[in-house]
Amino acid sequence: MSKPQARFSRLERPPRPSALTAIGVLLFALSFGPALLAFQLEHLLARPEPLLHALEQHQVYAHLPTLLASTLASDFGTSQTILSFLPKEQMETFLRLLLPEPLARQLTEQAIRSLFAHLNGSEPAISLPLTALKAHLAGPAGEGVLLAVLNTLPACSLEQLLRIAAVGLLGSSAELPLCRPPDELLPLLNASLRPQLLQLIETLPDSIILSPQEPWAAALHRLRQLRILLRWSPLLPIGLLIALTLSAHRWSSRLTAWGWALLLGGGIGLALAVALPPLAEGFIKDLLQPLSAMAPAPVVVTIHAALLSLFPPIARSLALSSALLVGIGALLLTLVAFLSRSAPAR
């Protein structure tokens, strides 16, 4: 008699699981899918690359000026800032000159990488380098930004034109008026404003610290705590599987408990993988609800699609792992049934 059959020689049929074993199998089945999903979500929150790839793939960077203009226009309803005199359409044009797509991509990627590093604990704060923006403004793009701002101002009066001429031609120290001069005087005004712009750029820091205000600061703190729970979530089904192994005194009982646990756990995991995309779509829709009230619909749709694209790979990975468990569980139960039938009766 072979060794596998010898171990089953005292069996005439697969053993009936005890109530404790059945509870353990049920708990494993219910915990496996959510634990694996939680672990994969933690892996998603640990690396900025999936989010950066989604933003790049859906061309979110091209919509950033529109999004910023909508956000700033909403804020200007209750406060006055340096850009509050710009209409929304002209503000978007100004922001496209200030932040062309390559620069917007670079600044956004740096901010996102710093955010993830802060969540991972490798950086004490979220920082944003400004050296690329300063170099951009110090070049020809700075003149374009100046012209964009000047074109939004009211036309200059005769008195204001005389003041501009005094500053440009006579070197007067008088303050330049905020108005739109005729095209003939634009080179003169630009020559006077250019040194002031360069001086202003030099006063900008090379990087700034982004300090989240409430409720964002509290949300980041909760997210950091949640990641710890997500990271260690697989310990629950692993512990239950070990408990099932120790509670069974015979190999047949262990294999039966393992088989049912893996089969049911994999089945529930497959169901969760199927339900994940629509659940994620509803969650992202609620998350972007405040943005929908201020940003144009195409911008919101693009951001929604970019965030939603993060979840299908997670669903596929969960489905593959769950299908593997279903196959292993079915194989174990088949093996127990076969060896039980092959075992000689007493």
C-alpha cells in the first residue's frame, strides 16, 4: 500500500467537518477576497507610477489650465486676488501661457511624487520645486504672460499714457499704471516691465512647501493609518488557514478544510473582482462631485476616466488569484474524494 493511501486507510468516506472547522472555512472564504483587494489597493497607494501613467494616458495635463481657471474663478467669487480682474476665458489663456503642457506635466508629476513620498514617510512634507517655472518665466514666455495680462486691462487714459512715456523715455521712478496701452507703446512698456518681472522671479523660492489645510490634512493622516491596515490585511486569511491546519488532527480533515476554504474564498474573490469596476465608478463619481459643480464637463469626464482606469488591472489580478484558489480547492477536494474511495474498508 502506498503512503498516501495508508494515511487514508482508516477512512471509508470524506470526514465531516466539525462546527469549528466550518466556521473557520466560512471566515476564510469571507476574508480572502477583501483582504487581497485591500493589499492591492495599498500597493496602488504606495507607488505614484500607476496614477502618473493614467494621467498621461488620458491627457489630463492638457486640461489643467481649464481646471485651474475654473477653480480660481470659483474662489474669486468670495475673495480678491491678483488675477481676480481676469474673465474666466482670458484666465485660461493666461494659465496656458504660464503653464504650457510640458511644464504642467513636470510640476504635477513632481507634486504627486512628493505626495506619495510624504505618505510613505520618506519626506517630512509635500514640496514643489519651482526652478522649472522660474526658468520658463525668465525666457520669452514671460513676455507672453505680460502681454496676456495687459490685454485684459482697460485702455489707458491720456494721463496714464503720459506716465508710461515718462517711465519709458525719461526714466521716471513713477509707478506704472495698470492699463492697456496702444500697440505702438507696448514695446516701450514691455521694456520697462521686463526688469521688474526678472526681479520678481528672482525673489521666488526654488521650492515651496505645500501644507494641506483642513480637512485635507486630517484626510492624509487617516489615509496613512488606513495604509497600515491595508498592508497587513492578508494576515487575517493566512492566520485562519493556519488555524484550520492546527485544528484538524488528520490529513484528510486538513485537506478537506483547505479545499472548501480555497474553493469558497476563490469564488467570493471572483464575485468581488466582477463587482469592483462598477463600485469604483460610483466611488469616483462621488469623489469628483464637488469638482463637477465648477469645472467643465469634458474636464471632469477626463479625470474620471483616468482614475477609473486604475481599477481594471486590480480587478484582473484579483480574478486571476481567485481563479487559482478555486482550482486548487477543487483539486484538493477531488484528491480527498479519490483517496477516500481508494482506501480499503475495515
